[in-house]
Amino acid sequence: MCAEQWVQHGDVRLRVECWGGGPPILLAHGMWCDAGMFTTLAANLALDHRVLVPDLRAHGQSTVPDRPWRIADVSDDLLAIVDHFGHNQVALIGFSMGGMAAVDFALRYPGRVAQLGLICTSAAREAPVRRVEIAALASLIERVGPPHFLPRAAGRAAFSPAYHRSNPADFRRWAETVAAMEPRALVQALRAVAGRDHLLDRLGEITIPTLIVTGAADHVVAPRRSIEMRRRLPHSRLVRLEGAGHAAPVERAEEVAALLRDLTAGILPSIT
């Protein structure tokens, strides 16, 4: 079971799920997701950890800001959460957009992160063609609203085909989460991800133990992005989950939980 708390940070009110007790782990979800994507993972980790799972700004039940925001604003929100719960350091685990914020956080607040987990994410800037595609989608949503196919398309992109077929409830929840978002929230998140800073060349500054996880069947953030990070992070290991899609923390929650539990115990896998 989890409790719910609210954290005020500037003009944003953040809903945070609090699970279990023990060494703290902070889980940051991806674009167009919410804390619920981590329910299975958080319940597993909560057996021996305190797990904090926020709805990031503009997502879930947290506030949709009146102004545009950047990935750095998300990492500042994460710091506000860490401070609110009185933790000096946490294991910070970020998925997709949450991973982008986790990298930013680790660079700007290095003393506040004990271990870092980067799941299906990238530290590089968005590719030019992809930025054009994102800009076009954001403009379309602003003009006429979200296309009717968008929630299901997001779900299909998130999961591997095999998982999609065998777990329709997870697919349906993913699509419903997207469908429930305000159009301006969809647009804000798109533009934040598309406009993120290029941090790849600064990863050598991060010296804490870092676990990188990629899904071999991830077509949203290509596995080569994880390889790029592994080459630059001096104390990191990369685990490739065969058959897993972009939503690897959902598809392979037990495996990811075991990897994160080892990470917080100071154990990095031998796979590189």
C-alpha cells in the first residue's frame, strides 16, 4: 500500500506516492505517463526501501503550469521532493523523460544522489528530424486538439508487440493516461523533451554508481543512446533486456527491481 502527499514547489503542486520504508529511492516517470506506470515496480522495491513516486509537473494529478517549462524545471521539482521528505541523498531512477531530468539533476546537484538509474533514456539532444516531427505534433495539438489516434499510438510505441498482445490491461491504462491529459500539458511535455540540453559530453562529471537499462526492442529511445551514455559514464554498467520495448520498467518490473536493489546495495552487474 502507498500513502499520498503533496509537495508545493513554486507555482507547481506535485502529487507524490510514498511506499514502504528503508533507503530512499525516487522514481521519475516518462513523458505522458504518471506515477501509476511504476506501481508494480514500486510495490516490489517497497519491501525494503522507501519509494517516492511523483506525478511530474503537467502529468497525472500534479499541476499543469501556466508557462512553458524545461527538463531542468523537472529536476528542480525532484530536488524539492527530496528536501520535502528530509533526505540528504536518494537513489534517483529516471525513465525516458524522467531519465533526462535525472541526468540534469546528477550534474547540478551531485551531492544529493547516492546512485543513479537511467532507463530507456538519452543524455543527447533530440535529433533534428525528430525535433521537427515533435514541433509539428505540438502545433497540431494546439490548433485542433490531440488526434483521436494519439493515445493508442502512444501505447503501441511504448510496448513490445508481444507484451502488447498478452497484457491488454497495461496497454489500455497507458493509452487512458495519455487521453486524460490536458492538451496544453501534452504540448508542454513535447516541447520540453524536444528542447532539452545536450548533456552527453558532460557525463564524465558523474562519478556515482550508475545503472543503465535499455530494452532491445525500444523504438522510442534507441538502445544506441544507452551505449553512448555507458561509454561516457565512468562508473556505470549497461543491461540490455532482450525483447523488452520502451516501457521496460512495466514489461520487466521484477528484473528491473532486482537490478535496482543491487544498485542501492553497491552492486553493479557484470554486463557492460
